Amino acid sequence: MDAAGLQRGRLTGLTLIGEDLIDAGQVAQQISLDTAREARLVAEAAVDRVRDMYGPDIIGPAAAFRDAL
């Protein structure tokens, strides 16, 4: 925008083009410093594995379960 000599230039649009994309399973894991987010992702993967093994209704809100005797 500086090269165009505009005094008050504005960005009015942004386009993203994905080329040569590969399957998500083939990429390296991105490093994150957000430990809370990483913990949620690990827990989500574990819940998905349990649901795959025992069915979609195996895990739910704790309030929905009856008291243990």
C-alpha cells in the first residue's frame, strides 16, 4: 500500500488458496505451548477411542447417571 502512495489504504479482502494438500494423517504434529489446549485434545482423542469401542452412548454428562450403590 505504501508503494501505491495511498494515504489511508484499507485491506478489503483476503483470499487463501490451498495447493498440494495432503491428508491430515501424513503431516507432522504442530508444537504448541498451550498445555490446557493440548490436554483437551488428548482427552478428546481418548473419548473418541472409547466411543469407537463401546458405542456413542457410553460417555455422557455425569448428572445423567444414577448414584452408585
